[in-house]
Amino acid sequence: MATNLTAVALNCTLKSGPDESSTDLLLAEVAAELRSHGVEVAPIIRVADHDVKPGVTSDEGDGDDWPAIRRQVLDADIVVIGTPIWLGQPSSIAHRVMERMDAFLGETDDEGRMVSYGRVAMVAVVGNEDGAHHVSAELFQAMNDVGFTIAANAVTYWVGEAMQGTDYKDLDERPETTARATRMSVRNTVHLAGLLKGSQYPGGE
């Protein structure tokens, strides 16, 4: 059982406000599974409810809400990115989050490590078309580039049949295959986060 681990989840749905979101539902299931492993999970952040400015720095000036979100990301041991699939791609908001994390490439601690080192990333994807593997691959690569670590099988997803309109939130019951993927991805992510919390990456160039 993990101890003293914390997690934050960023919901990159395009919907703002109180509208229902299938991404939110899957992230809530991930959060519940994380809590079952003793992880303290912050309230899910729906990025569309915040004014995250375009750019690749950690602070784009007046009115930029990213610095506060960035602080929560860096305060967590586990960072979960949830996104719907649009045109086979991560949402534009997920891309915006990745662009803002680009700043980590130039932000290091006293030992030359990116400020994001030691944090483990996980991905949750929902959509009504094929593309979950492509979406997770894009996010995994981006997050690894900016210093996050990826556990084995660190994605859970649900995709419906092509050319139909049923959303994950509309299902009468949750598919066991998705529930199993959630359990496995969380288990592996928590395990890796615990190891890194006890033994950080070495510094130096």
C-alpha cells in the first residue's frame, strides 16, 4: 500500500461549466482507484473552466490561470491527463496543457534535474472512434519529454463503435475491460510513484 502519495487529474474536455463530461466520469473512476491505494487525490481540474493562455512559459502574464495549475501539478506525485478523442487526436486543451509544460525543459533544480522529475504520469482517454492508442502515445511522448515518468500500461480508455453517438457517460454499466485497465494502470502508476518518491533520479548533466 502506497503512503504519502498525492495525485492531481487534469480534465481536458472541451466542455466548461457544469455540463456532464465522459472524461470527468473516467477520471473519477481513476481517482477512486487511486484512493483505494492510499493516494490523496486533489479535486479534478477541468482546464476549460480556467483561462490557460497560449504559450510555452510557466507564466504568460495577467489573467493567466496556468501558474496555479502548474503549482498543483508540481506538488503532486502522480499527474493524470484525461482527454476525449477529437479527429483521432487529443483535445486542443490537452495540447495547450502540453505546450505550457514545455517550460519544464528549461526549469531545473539545484542538481540540474527538470522540476517535473520524480512525478509519474498516467492517461485516461474517452471517445467514439478509434484512436486511444494514438492519443496516449502523443501524450506519453510529450510528458516524457518534459520530465515525467511513465509506468507500464499507464493508460485506461474507452472507445465506442465508429459512426455512432453513445458516450461513455451514457452507458448503462461500465465495461469490465475498461475497469480492469483502470485498476492495472493505477496499480502500476502508484507502485512507480512510490519507488521514485523514495529514490529520486540522479542529478548532473
